[in-house]
Amino acid sequence: MRVVRQLVAVVAVSAIGGRSATAALDRNPWLALAVGVLTAVVAVPVYGWVVRRTEHRPSTEVARQGAGAALVRGTVIGAVLCAAVIANLAFLGHYTVDGLGSPTGAVGLFGFMAAAAVTEELLYRGFLFRIIEERTRTWIALTLTGVLFGLAHLLNPHASPVGAIAIAIEAGGMLGAAYIATRNLWVPIGLHFGWNFALGGIFSTEVSGNGTQQGLLDAATSGPALISGGDFGPEGSLYTVVFGVLTTIVFLWLAHRRGHLEPRRPRTERARATTATLAR
């Protein structure tokens, strides 16, 4: 029942907020900004509340202390990674800018990407990763959630099997590793948002085959799908896979140094250890 309650709460917020943000983006960018930010702001306390009620513990993975700094760090990392990919595409002549695009479109995408980053991280890292890790091992949880994350992107309008595989490796692995290294959701949320918003809101490329609206720049990608990502966008590019894997390795190295890669003990065993500690 704990799993069911958490899943229902997270999926409900994701579905309602996600659909509302999508509908708003098609109508008015300022409405999309408001709806997206509201969804992101509401989703976190809902997740924290249901975790506290069902697991009878503080929801430390979304604790307020240090949240701002962690969110900024993740956002900067995501934006820098995106800029590195775009710079390589531009160097090869596969990304060109013709001028200013749509600043209001960037505003709407900010809200849309904020809602997507928060709700997806709460679902995949906050819920699925933790539940799987509790019952198996960290590596299994990282692999399974990465695969599920990639498969979910097959539902997008311009999705492709290659794009889904790339997402599973580069994003599923990197975001999961970011959570393992920090044991909070703020860095993965920031990383997710920074990447998505920079890709669509600033550089105006396709994001995960979603048919993304134009952002700040009037730009276009071209060239072989293996390099540019084709209709799926730069997330299907070999460059993104390489940068994503390298970042994943860095996060896993940090996780190893911090002792976060050790197998998770079953809940019953952890509960006994906690009881024994309190008894002493």
C-alpha cells in the first residue's frame, strides 16, 4: 500500500500538471509559465507529504536545507553540458543560428520544462529508483530506471528506438547517478531542467522528439542523425551520449567516495538497526 499511495500521488500530480502545462503552452506562453511553475512548486510538497505519511520518516531527499544551492548547481551543470553539445554541432556546421527567435516562446518553455523536470524526477528517481534500490541493489535500480526512462520517451511524437536508447544511457544513467551521489532530488531536478530548457528554450532545438516550439534563438540542426540526433533532437546525438556517460562516471565516482554505492539493506533490517540505536 505504501508503494501504491506514493505512485498514485506522484502520477496524479504529473498527469494533471503535465497536461495543463502542455495545453497552456499551445495557448499562451505566460499561462504556460504560471501553470508550469505552479506544478513544480506543488509537486514537491505533495511528494514529501506522502513519503512522510507512508514511510514515517522525514523526506530528506526533498529537504529545504541546501535546496537552492543544489538546484542551482544541477541547473548550471545541465546547461553547460547542453552548450558543449551544441558547440560541437556548430563546429561541424550542423547547428546554425539565423537570429533572434521567440523570447515569449522561451518564457512558455521555462514553465513547461520546470514542470517536466520536477514531476519526472519525483517519479523516476524519487519513487521508482528508491523502491527498486530498497529491494535489490543500487546498480540494478540505476539500470532499470534508466531503461524505463528511455522507454517512456518512445511515446513522444518524433520518437525513435535509437533516441530512446540514447536517453536511457545518457539521461537515465546521469540523472540516477546524480541522485546516488547526492542522495537528494534537487541536483537531478536542476540538471534535468537546465538541460531541457537550454536545449529547447535557448538553443531552439527539438527536445526528445516532442515537437518543441521555438525558443530564444532562430536556429536549426542538420547533418547525419548519428551526429545531430535527427528528428529526435540532439539528445539522440552521439555527442550527447558521450558527454552524458562521462558525467555519469563523475557522479558515480563521487558516490563511491561518499559511500553511496553500497548495497541498500532491506527495510526490516534498517528498522531493526534504528530501533537498536534508539534503545541504546
